[in-house]
Amino acid sequence: MGDENSKTYNRNEKIINEENKSERLEKDIDKMWFDPCFSFEECVHANIAKDIMDDKIKSLKRLNEKENNFTKNIDLNKYRNDDGTFTIYKTSRPLNSSNGEQLYEMSKKLHHEGMAIGNGKNFIYSDYGVNENNSSVRFWDSKENKENWADTEIVGKTNASDNEVKEIFFGEKSEKWENPKDYNFIFHNCQDYAEEKINDFKGK
């Protein structure tokens, strides 16, 4: 469905550009250590900047891998309703770490949240903040049984094309969710992720 050739964003170009920047910065750092004009603190800060840059590159590559696996293994027609739409779901469960269980007892409002699209029989799930395989975002088919959600709520439908589904899950806007080091319990968390993706699908 939709124009599958409309996607213009190329993450590979961005990765190459970031790698080139990282290589140039590494050469500059090597020179800085032997240049008396630069203090020890400045050299350390430059190294930290390079580490952040390299983390970003790894995140971009991981998202590329996920998109490639998704495209290879997921036939979106199997998840559509008879009218061609997807039903949108919000999913949640109590926090399941030892710390999370304590927090959950303190406030019933604290929980892990995700989202899904599907047709009531087959589902594609996604959530953020699990740090699975050094990655914060997951995508999986309901057959994989990765998560036992306590609550699953229908929140709408979407007419998203195949290309729009991949754009919502893997487009440039999604890159901010891939790095596990970016997780913030208050400002950048699983509930924010699920809300953003649900709203993106509702807009299609």
C-alpha cells in the first residue's frame, strides 16, 4: 500500500558522515595531547565528545540492522485488518526489575509501557527502555512471545502504508530512541516512546 519509493532519508550517508567526523576528531585528539596549548581537561573533554559520537554511530547502525530485519521478515499484510487498516494498541505491565517492583508498590502509576499494531490475531510490538542486547528499542512479532503484557488497550486505527509503518518505526525521528544511554526515567522513557508512536500512527 502507498508509495514504497517515497522514502528519501538515507541513514547510511549519515553514518558515513559521522564516521568521518569521528576519524577527524581522533586525529585532532592525538595532536592535542602533545600540544601545550591544550590543557589536560580539554583533551579529556575531547575524548568524551568522541565517545558520545561513537555511541551515536553504533546506535544508527543498530537501527539500520533492525530496519533491514524488519523488511526481510515482516509481511505487513498479515497484520492488517480486512479493510486494510491496522488496529493500534497501547500495552503495559508493572515494572519487573527488583527495583521496579519496589517502585511499583510505592506508586501504582509506575509501569512499563509499549505499543503495537495488528489485526487482533497478529501483532507487531515495540517498546523502549529495556536495554536488550545493548539497545533500547525492540520490535517483535507476537509469535516471538517476548513480553507478557498485563494490559492491552485498543486506542485507534491507522491507514498507514507499508512505507509509512517503516518510517514511523525506523525513520530519522526514531533515532533519538535507539541509544540505551539516553534513557531518562522522567523525561525520555518508555511511556513517552509509546505515546509518540501511537500518535504517529493515528496521524496516518
